[in-house]
Amino acid sequence: FELLVRRHADAVWAVCRRVARQDADDAFQATFVALSRKAGAVRGCVAGWLYRVAYHASLKARRAGGVT
């Protein structure tokens, strides 16, 4: 798990920062929490899965933070 976090952290952070802006920390953390919970269900490209999760977590964090 640590290797996956190290390998993909920069890309996940970039997505979170771009979409969630000031709530990027929450989205970043939520992405890797989701990975820890659903690692067995990930099929295919882990990077693509993480991108999708990070994008959706960022949208959710942005909405919760009140940023439009």
C-alpha cells in the first residue's frame, strides 16, 4: 500500500489541487482511504482508478466546502 501511495501521490495531489482547490487535503485523504477499503475491487489500471476517485472526491470536497 505504501508503494502505491508513493507512486501515485503526486498525480492524485495534482487532480485534487486542480479540482478541489483549498479542500484538496480532504480529497487527497479520501482517495487513499477509498483505495484502502476497495483495493480488492480495483481492476485494470490502478492509476486510472485513482484518478477517477480523486476527481470525484475533489468534486465532493469542493461542494462541501462551499466553493463553486
